[in-house]
Amino acid sequence: MRHGIPEASVMLIILITGMLPLLSQGAEEDPTTLAAVWTFVKEDDEATFWKLAWSPDGTMIAATFFDNKCLILDAEDGTVIEELDMSDHITRCDGFAPEGTLPLRACAFSPDGKWLATGGDDLVVRLFSTEDWHLERTFTGHTGSVLCLDFSPDSRYLASGSGTDKVIPQNAGENVTRVWDLETGEEAALLQGHRDGVLAVKWNGDGTRIATASDDRTLRIWSFPGGEELLLMKGHTSGLLDVDWSPDGSVLITGSRDYKIKKWNATTGEELATWQDYNCVRSVDVHPNGEIAATSGVDLTLKVRDMESGLELKVIKDGVEQKAMVMSSRWSPDGTGIAAGYGKSHTVIMYEFGRGSSDSGDGTDSTLMVVIILFLLAFFGTVIIMYPAFRELRRRRD
């Protein structure tokens, strides 16, 4: 009897250890279980959706539209918390913009949660307080449309990329990234070198480098402070539309008009892999765990890919039903779900893990799998706990 209990305990420990990955995957980040939990449709003027961003605490989603408005949505249910109107006055033709309005192209929350920045075709960067949504400050100096925004990790600096607007002639000629000091209101750095619009800008995790992706087919890495160009990456055969860093800062991924996603070594600039898609890739976003990435775009789908192989683990086709491109898709800060915005259907949909059935091929629902595993653990645990009593009863009968 002295040897039976330890041996059984060891078996239980081995069993639990072996099942932990299954429990974790089934309950947390199994891409095949992503499903919609709410849908928001902007119905007042049907202006085209363009970009979205999460607040750092995961409670709000900012969404920009071509009526020069930014809507703040409750991440819990998609209801509108606030509507920010930039109030300007001309129209566009690359999406539906109601008469008398300008497209709003970009939005970003500061990591400390205090600020929301917006930018668009009126050439102005606006900074709003998230406490009461008042306009705190404007940054002017761009002579091209403000196409992208990103805050430094310490929330002190804001990078804004701009560029040639293919429709409005007076915007031609500027393809730069400006870095603004929020404390002084002054320009802290000017990143020059791209020969076409800067469509995406992204700081790395420690705030020492800035990645910019451009319609000139290149990805560039800049030092900060200093603004020195450190790396120039070429390989795409058409313009780059988005860029993101892996959580550890070792890898970058880019999406392009050439129907490809590329993975790059962020230290050397070496191209590591190319993943083929079916149309222009407008949005790329690495999951906080660094193991999967979301890609979306003109083929009307949202895909979840394995970061190592590029394999498609999940394809969401809501855009096909809506006949709308997936213009922007971003993981929530805690990694439990992803928000996606659909262009001309002016729609935002929130998806979460564990809300749908697994479509991995075996037809097994992940929740049911977890229940089965827990039942087995409880059964074996009961056997082990009762084992001494059974041995004692048998000894007495003998």
C-alpha cells in the first residue's frame, strides 16, 4: 500500500500535465472557435469605414469613417459611446463620402489611455482627451493626407505618416512621417526618404525604433530619437498597406497590394517568408501571444494565420456576404478577440475565441472537449483518493 498511492499520484500528475495544452487551447486561443459576438452598422449616412483602434484597457474601439467622423464604440456590446465630428468640407471618390465631408483616415489611442489621435484628408492631426472627449490640441504641418498614426510606448510622442493623395492634387508631394512631442506641441523628428505615401507607421515595444510602410514598395526602420534610417527592406512588387511588429520585436510582417504578406527579420532586414493571398492585403496584426496573426483585405475575408508557417487557421467570410473589404482588423489588448471593420458596408464586427464550434475537421466543439477532459480528471482523481480505502477493505476481507 505504501507504494501504490505515490505511483497513482504520479500518473495523475502526468495526465494533468499532458492535458493542460488542450485545456488552454480549447478555452482561450483556438482560432477555429472565433465567432461574432456583436455587429455595429453605421446607418445614418452610410459613409465608408476606414480604420479602427483599441483603447489600451480593451473597453473601447475607435472607428473612423469617410464622413470625417470618429465613433467610439463600447467593446462589450458595440453601442456608441461618443461621436467625434471633425467638421470639414469636401468629398472623395475612393469610398462613399457624404457631400460636404472629408474622409477620416487614421486613429490611435495612447498606451496610457489618456488620448485619442485622429487624422485624415484635411491634413490635421487632432488630439482628444478620453476623459471627456474635448479637443486638447491640433498638430499642423503636413501637406499631404494624414494616412496613419501611432503613439510611442511611453505615450509622450505621436507619429503621423502622410502622403500623396491620388485624388486631391493639392496634397501631392509629401511622403513623410512627423513625430510630435505631446508635452511641447512641437515636431520632435521628421522621417524622410519614402517616395510615395506612408500608409502605416508602428513603434516597436521599447520605443527606440519606428517602422514605416509605404506605397513606394518599401519598409523602413528608423531610430528614435534621432530619426536615422536604419534599415530599408525591399521585396514587395507593389505598395505596402500595413505593418506590425511581433511582441518581442524580432520580426515584422507587412501586407501589400501585391497580394502577399511578408515576414522580415527586424534586426537584419532579411526577408524570412512570403505568404500568398488572393487580393490586396490591407491589414496585418500580430496576436499578443506572437503565435498567430490576422490578415485581411480586398478579398473580403479575415484570416487568422500561424506566424511560423503562414498557414490559414481560420477564414471568416462575413465580408463576402456584405460585399465589403475588410479594411482594418485588430486584436484586443488581452488577446481574447478581434475587431474587424468592413469598408462600404460601414460595419464593425467583434469576434471572440470560444464563441463558435471548432472547424478543424473532427467536428468536436472545444467546450465539449474541455468538459470531457475535466470529467476524466475528476474520475481518475476520485479513484486515486479512494484507493487506500479500497486496499484496506480488501485486506480486512482477506
